Amino acid sequence: MLIFFTHISNQFAVLSVIVLLWFVFINNYLDNVNTPSKKIKEYYKIGYSALLMNSSVSVILAGDKFLANHFFETGIANSYTFAWMFTAPLFYIGNLIEKFLFTETVINKRKILTKGIILSLILICLYVILTFLLIRFFPAFLPSSVSQNYFTNIYVLMTAGYSIFVLFYFPLNSYIYKFCKTSALKNIGTVFTLVLAAYVLVFLIINGVALKLTYVKLLIITYSFVYILLFVKAVFIFKDQSKNLIIGYK
């Protein structure tokens, strides 16, 4: 209502500031009523790490779409956007698997991971097959502004790269939230901060010098960062599994 009556043009910036103020001041005050300040600091550390784990990939993908829309000619940009429209449901599948695994009552950590990867593989394969059949037998489905050749090439690259990413990323995400200690969450948050800082720097460099950017180069840049995030999670889970084996051996 405040934004509506004051006619502020950049509503998203205002809302971001309001949310930040609420989180830092009002929410902190309400929690402090019954919670010691030390626990409040821990709450913010864990909350910050969880925020990064849930939003880092989205930030990188948002940058990817921004660069595609600003550096590609119209035909390629439309094909890239349309290919992403078909690719995005892969992330919904991964998110669904993550929520399903998190609610599982099975205690065995390896079974959780194995089950998640197998379920992800089945759903991803079904979705990819259905979309390729749709494109193959109904080419008229593509708008006239989208190049068939560009779309096919881009979609193949997107499907290959993001399918493998989704296959492992979301089951690992569920594992971390379900089994790993809060110290692991904080460490992951720290590493994710460095990765995102590096991505922002690369993004600003590309946007500032107006490089000759192709869709292949853009996908390579995007894949490099999202797979680094995947690798970070895999490393922390590997450490967790190693500790469990040592404890079990003893």
C-alpha cells in the first residue's frame, strides 16, 4: 500500500530494503524476547547459509538469462529463452525429489542418496524423452520468432548439462539438511559466498566490456559455477560419510 500511494517506480528495490530491515531489526527484537543473544547469532549464521544454499543457483541462472537477453541477437535470444522454458521443469523435478527425501523416515544415509538419485534419473529421463518427442513430431509448436536450428542446439546443451546437475544436486541438498551438522551448513555458506562473489565479478566484467558472447560460451560459464556449487556439497557429504565410516569402524 505504501508503494502504491507513494508511486515509487522501483518497487522491487523498496521491497528488498523492507524485507532486510524486518529481518535485521524487527525479527531480531521479537526473537530476543525469549532467546539469548548468542543463539540469535547462531540463528543468523545458519539462516544465512540456508539462504545461500537455496538461492545461489537461482542467482547464477538469473545472471545467465540477463546476459542472454542483452548480448544475443533477437533470434538467438528467443531460442535461448524458449529452450530454457523447456529446461526449467528439470529444476522443479529436482526440488520435488528434495522435499520427498527430506520427509523420508529412513535413517540410512546411503539409501537416502541412492533412492534420490534413482528417482531423479527416472523422472528426468521421462521428461527429456517426452519433450524431445514433442519437438520432433510437433515442430510447429515453436513460435516463428524461434530458430529451429538454434533452439535444437541450445536445448540439447541445456538438457545435457542441467540434467546431470539436477540428478545429483537436489538429493545432496536433502542429505545436507537432513543429516549434516550445523557447522557443515556454516562452512558451505562460507564457500558459497566466495563462489557467488567470483560469479558477480565475472558477470560485471562480461557486462562491462561487452564481450563477443556466444550461447556456448555463456553455457560454459554458467555450468562452471553451478557445478562448483555441486562439487562443494559433494565434498562436505564425502567428509560426513568418511567420518561415519571411521566411527563405525571404531
